[in-house]
Amino acid sequence: MNASVYLETFGCQMNVADSERANVRLQAAGYELSSSAEAADVIIFNTCSVRERAAHKVFTRIGEVRRQRIGREPIVGVMGCVAQLEGGSIFDASPSVSVVAGTRATDRLPELISRALKGEGRVIDLEERAGGEVWDVPATARTSKYVAFVPIIEGCNKFCTYCIVPYSRGREKSREASDIIAEINELRRHGYREIHLIGQNVNSYRPKTDSGLEGIKGATPFCRLLRAVAATGMERLKFTTSFPRDFHPDILAAIDEHENLCEWIHLPVQSGSDRVLRAMRRGHTASDYLKRIDAIRRARRNISVTSDIIVGFPGETAADFRETLKLVEEVGYDGLYIFKYSERPDTPAASLLDDVTREEKSARFMELETTQRNFQKKIYERYVGRELRVLVEGASSKSPSDKTGHSTCHKVVNFPGDGSMLGQVVNVRITVAKQNSLYGEVISAP
Ligand code: SAH
Ligand code: SF4
Ligand code: F3S
């Protein structure tokens, strides 16, 4: 009988995409994919280390899973960002782990597991990807049947001072546009309705050749890619993450030109204080950022904007934090992800004194959250009475008779509906604005 593998994923969309890739390799090598950690022969955790809690979570989970086991001890493996950064020390920290596979070892996971199954202890691979780049995942191996993540650039060269990603993911590596387009066409044939082009900084997209972009205009390679993927006819296209300094206004022109480029931009600001932004080495000031926002507001279409903010960066004073509150109020975000600063080993910010107390970080977190909640309420209320085009992705977790999905402006929309709607794009008239979602009724289905 073939060994069964259970793979659990933490972290960002890049990890989700890597897990899909790993699953394809595992199946091709004859492993059975298991949806339960209790009975699988092999348990793999695809890990995130962007914040201390994220890294800590995986060790907690390993303990939890081992306690729940009914049968014999499984082979436990750690892949992803914690694996890349911690390497062999994971074996010492958690003796039940026998496989450590770095962020570039995804494609070699099957052979690493097979060595462990044969009794080899401490199997580790932190090397660069051997041979050619393997990016594509067949449509049949995706997490969702309707929405697919397509990586366009891996790694990050920005080195924001607080961030671990350039160390865990390495330098930027862009994928050829012709491969991206081929993958999107393939997904379209399999009935996918929405694609997210993903990368830590999509604006840095810079493929080695022009393949797939011939004759396509645009101010930057990313702007050209946007127009090229729009031309595939894929129904809905979204992209994350946009780095403010490199955000070119031609992206807005492309969104204006192509209806299938969705009206949502994730543009993380991180702070509203120029002093803190400089210490973070973000390469933009608050006013540079607000100029980008102005350009977005001047676009023909009404574009939703979301952001990430870190509170309690070393040296952040109460006055700096006021600047952040002010910026958040000025922008009026459709959604905001707030994080308390968490020192990451060996990053430049780790040499600064982490001087904002835990209590103060929590207090700033809550104050910012309240500010955002009040603003978001107003923004969401403006949608009442309007119609949104929603891709029906599944049953609502709160009410089983309701369906849930995202609008083109990337709001969560819930509504009464039946199973036949799954995977369809429906028009929903919004009747109620909730805190983090909209509620409405389907007025036309295909
Ligand atoms: N590439 C993206 C996001 C990377 S990580 C970007 O440039 O915005 C996602 C978010 O985690 C970041 O935007 C940041 O807000 C948060 N984050 C990253 N490192 C952090 C740290 N050390 N402490 C707290 N939050 C952090
Ligand atoms: Fe981290 Fe900055 Fe790169 Fe984003 S752009 S992944 S925050 S270093
Ligand atoms: Fe986390 Fe790695 Fe993504 S650190 S956010 S899983 S790139």
C-alpha cells in the first residue's frame, strides 16, 4: 500500500501555492493524499515565520497532532519559511521531526519523505531548486475549484528592516509571462473564474525574456503582464501585493481598460509616520503614499483599497502612532490587517531596541482597530442597495443555508442560495452591511 501524506499549510498565498505544487509532486510519486492528520503515515507542515507567533504555532501543532494520533508515530516534516530559516536546529527543537525541506525544495519533497520512510533520520534539504523551475500546478490539484493562485514572482529584494521574507524566500525570481498565460488558459479550460496573480511585490515583476509579452504595451513589465493576462479572457483577475514605491499609475490605466482586471488593490502602508517609515526602509513617505491613493481615487472605476499596518515598531512614539491613525482616516480603507511588531532574528530591526511595551502595542492595536471599524462601517454601508458581481465559492460558515463568495471589489458577500450556484458568478443586491461582510439577495443568476 502507498504511504499517505497529510499536508497542513500556514502563512501567505505563496505557501498555499507551494502546497499545491507539493501535492502534485507527491501524487505523481505515488503517495496518497490524506485529509486527516490522525491516520496519515506522513504529516507535513508548510510553515510561516513572518511573526514570532506564526513560527511558534507550528511547534504547538506538532505536539497537538501527535497527541491525537490513534496509530503509530507518523513521519513528521517541516517545509516552508520556518524550515528554510531554522534548518537542522528544528530536529533539536522538536525531536519528532525527521524531514526539513526549505522553500526551494518543494519539488524534491517526495524523495525526502521516501528517505525518511526507509528509516533515515534527519533528512534535510535547503538547497536551491535543482534543474528547471517547476511552477505550474495542474488545475485538478488546486485547493479551490473556482479561484486559483498563480505565482508570478517569488522571493523579495526589498529588505524592509522588520521583515524575514527576503531571508526565507531568497531573491526575486520572475516567471516567464508565456508560462503564466499558458497556466491561466489551462485554468480557464477547467472552469476557473478568478485568478490571483501573487508575489511579495508584484510590481517588481521582471522576467528574463519578452516571451508572451511581445507587442504588448505598458510602462513596466508588470503593467504589460496585466494587459497580457487580461487578454486571455479570464473572467476575473486580482493581484497581490503591490509595493507602494513601485506602484506605477499605468496599473490604474490597465484596470480602466480591462473590465476583467478587478477593482481592488492591496497597498500596504505599514505606518503613517515618515520617521517610522524611514526606519522600516519602505522607500516611501506618507505623502508619497497618499499621492498613490489620490491617483487610485481619480481612476474611472471605483477601486477598493486594503492595507497592512505594523503597530509598535521600535521607537514608535505616541505621536508617530497618531500619524498612522490620521493616515488611516484620510485613506478610508476597505479593509486593514493590523499587526503588532514582532522582532524577527537577524533582520536589521532586530538590532533596534524593541521599546514599545506589549501593553502599549495592544492598546495601539485596539485603537487602530476601532478607528478602522468605524470607517469601514461607513464604507460598507454605501454598498447597501447596490449590485455586486459575486463568485459563489461555498457555503457560508455561519448559516448553512447561505452561500458565500467575493465581489470583484474583494468584499465577502453572503446571500441565500443553493448548491447549483457554486462556481457561478451571480448578481447580488446588497441589503445589509455587516462589520466585515455584506449581505444581500441574488437578483440574477446565469
Ligand atoms: N510583501 C508584502 C507582505 C509581506 S508579509 C508587503 O510588502 O507588504 C505581510 C505583512 O506582515 C506585512 O505587510 C507586515 O504588515 C506584516 N509583517 C511583516 N513582518 C512583520 C514583523 N516582523 N512584525 C509584525 N508584522 C510583520
Ligand atoms: Fe517583506 Fe518588505 Fe519584501 Fe514585503 S516588500 S516581503 S514587507 S521585505
Ligand atoms: Fe510567511 Fe513565508 Fe509567506 S514567512 S508570509 S509563509 S513568504
